[in-house]
Amino acid sequence: MRNDAPMRYISTRGQAPELTFEETMLTGLARDGGLYVPAEIPTMGAGDIAALAGVSYEEAALRVMRPFLGESFTESELSDIIARAYAGFGHAARAPLKQLQDNHFLLELFHGPTLAFKDFAMQLIGQLFEAALARRGERVTIVGATSGDTGSAAMEAFRGLDAVDVFILYPHGRVSDVQRRQMTTVTEANAHALAIDGTFDDAQARLKDMFNDFAFRDEVRLAGVNSINFARVLAQVVYYFTAAVSLGAPHRLVSFTVPTGNFGDIFAGYLAKRMGLPIERLVVATNQNDILHRALSSGDYVTHGVTPSISPSMDIQVSSNFERALFDAYGRDGRAVAQLMDELKQGGFHISQGALEHLRGHFASGRASEAETSAMIARARVEMGELLCPHSAVGVHVAQDFLGPTPMITLATAHPAKFPDAVEAATGIRPALPPRMADLHERPERMTRVGNDLTEIETLIREALPK
Ligand SMILES: *Cc1c(COP(=O)(O)O)cnc(C)c1O
């Protein structure tokens, strides 16, 4: 890419207008139903990558993300935004790497305020929204639905910001104690936890209804920050670079294993590779909800419904960000992708031989059953001295089949204390919360119960907004 070329974003279905980075971030889903991707992927040369050695996480984030933002933010604006985003992390390295086994490393992504990797993206997008909206003199209402981790990360990222009100719908009685408290103990007036009488699917369905109610959508200026937002993916590219460089990149190849649900995190790894980071293999690790492992093995991307697991943040029926990988695999043919997504509505599609070869050139895959996940939590405790959360354990289990001369980095996506029941069942040890949030269970809770009813939810939001 020429350095002076404007940065444009295009839809994976080819029918939506091209946007700038800022417009892409504020829009989320493209109007043709597709996902925005950069029209051209910026690259970093070996010298630029080598120069990341020894710089702070924040400085690395600035250098890696800057080319994607085009004219949307100045360098000094972006630098301030990044500093604010990661100031609340409980570890100076932000994403520390530690050795787990011979030539196998764990990338700890759980030192953010809600103890899961989603903080890396959500904290950044909160600050990006605030800066963009202040400049435009606008205010938005962010509404999200959550099964746990995304909602707590969003509440934490948007609380107290001037230009944003945030409402998170979660299924009443169906999230873990820690997840609920991370949402209900937020005290700022612009942040609202709504406990819906229903399941996660109900919460997600009402959210979709809200976005389709154009009168309401315009009235409150609805905005979304779910995992298809490109700004979230971009934030996650950074730690692939910092981890690889600390193990000798660009002079040495590395591989990554990524506990995967919606394919946002591992797609960030793919972007890092496309930017020039020498990655040998990106391993997709799924739990028993293994649509991605089946698709990469057989070429058939077919939905089977969701079976609840002990790694709930990976319990998905379809994997929304996979569309971005398909777009490249099909030679960036938006019509072909739109066709596949139509077939998906009938239950699935077959990936063409050429596209499958492209995908297998970048991604390997594996799955962990519930028993294998628990066994790995127990084994890691005894043999590696490590308490793993169930999601990270899925990754470490799958990585075992890919260990070899190339260093393997497995992403630890949540802190074990966020899923204490599964960890205790496997090891007999109940993991403690980090000291900075040890009083979580004493803090007063604040939430509003709401029926599984669109009008009721919309009325509640309207009345809670500042007049
Ligand atoms: C969201 C999440 C995942 C899955 O990440 P995707 O980007 O959806 O693939 C894995 N582990 C944890 C703890 C999560 O919160």
C-alpha cells in the first residue's frame, strides 16, 4: 500500500458503500449484511517488526494500528487513546508471555478490568468512540446482548464516558456470579445492566429487533459494539506482534493456538500474518460446538445448534467473523460470499476446493470435548503449575497436537477466577480473584429486571436516557 493512499473499508458482500475507519467503527455491520474489511491490508517490513522489540505495549499498539486508521485520528490523538485504554490493566506488560511446556508458551490476555481478552478491544473502542463523538458533537446509545464476557467488558469500557450511554441485556439467572457482578456493580449513571426474563437467544433476538426498529434506532442513535466491529478485531492484532517479537520474530517463525468462537480473535492473527508477521500456523481450537473444526476438516460449514459447555464464551452456532476469512478465500468476491450466506440460512454450505485450500494454507484446527477440557485443566495444574480457565484449557489441549520445532503460543483468553466452578471441579482449587477486585462480592448491585418484550425494553431505555 502507498503510504499516502487513503484507507478505505469495503464490505464482504460487495454491495455497501466504502467507508473510512471511523465510519466503519461507528457503523458496525454493513448495510448489505456484510462485514467491513480494509480494501488493502497495510504491511510492516522485517525492520519495522524487529524494531518492536523492547518498546512498551502501548507504543507497539500505536505502530501496528496506525496504518489502518488513515486520516480518522492523528498520531497524538491515537497515542492518548491507547494510553487511556490500557491504563487500567493489572500487569505492566499488558499481555505477558510465560513458558508452559518445552517450546510452548501461554499468552496471558486476562489482566484487563474484567479478566478476559475482550478488554483489549473493548477498552480501546470505548476511547475511540469517545474521541470521535466529541469531535462530531454527537452522542450515541450502545445496546448489547451478552452471555457474560462481552457485556461486562462493554460496561467497564463505556462507564463514565460523556458521549455514550450503554445498556447491556443479559439473561436473568443465567450468567455466572462474577460475570453478573462485573455488570451490576458499575456505579456510573450512563451504564445500565438489564436482566431480561429469558435466555441469551431471547436477549440477542430483542437486540436485533431494536436495530430493525428504524424509528427507535434513529431516535436514540443506536450503536453496536459486537465482535464483528472491525475496530475490535484491529485492537487484537497488536498482541500477536508483541508475543511473536518477544520470541524472536521476524527472525524466527512462531505458531499460535486460539480458543475460538466467533473467529474475531484468530482473524486478528490472520491479519497480523497478512501484514507480514512470520506465522507458521494459526490453530483454531473449538469446544464441542465445533462448526469451524468440522468445516476446516470436511469443507462443509453446517449448523448443528448449540450445546452448553464449561467454556460458554465459545458456545456458538455460527461463527460471524469467519465471513471475513471466506471473503479472502473466495478471492474477495462479495457476490460469492453473499451466496454462501444465503445458503447458510438454509442450514449450511460447502466450501469450494480452491477456497478450502486457501483456508488450510493459513489455519489448522482441533476440538476439545468437555472431558478433555476438564482433564487438561487438571493436568496443567499438576504438570505445568498453571490454573487454566476452561477456554484456555481448550486451547492448550488442542495445541498438544501441533507442538514441534516452531514455538507455539496459546492464547489464555480469561482468568481462571472468572470460571471458578469449572476450575474447582477439575482441580479441587477455587481460584481467587486478583487483589484489585477481591471485594467484588461485597459491592452493592444495581440492575433493572425487564420482560422479554421489545416495547418494554425500548420504553425503559428511552426513559433512562438523559433529557
Ligand atoms: C469471546 C471469548 C472467546 C472466543 O473469541 P472469538 O473472538 O469469539 O473467537 C474465547 N474465550 C473467551 C474467554 C472469550 O470471552
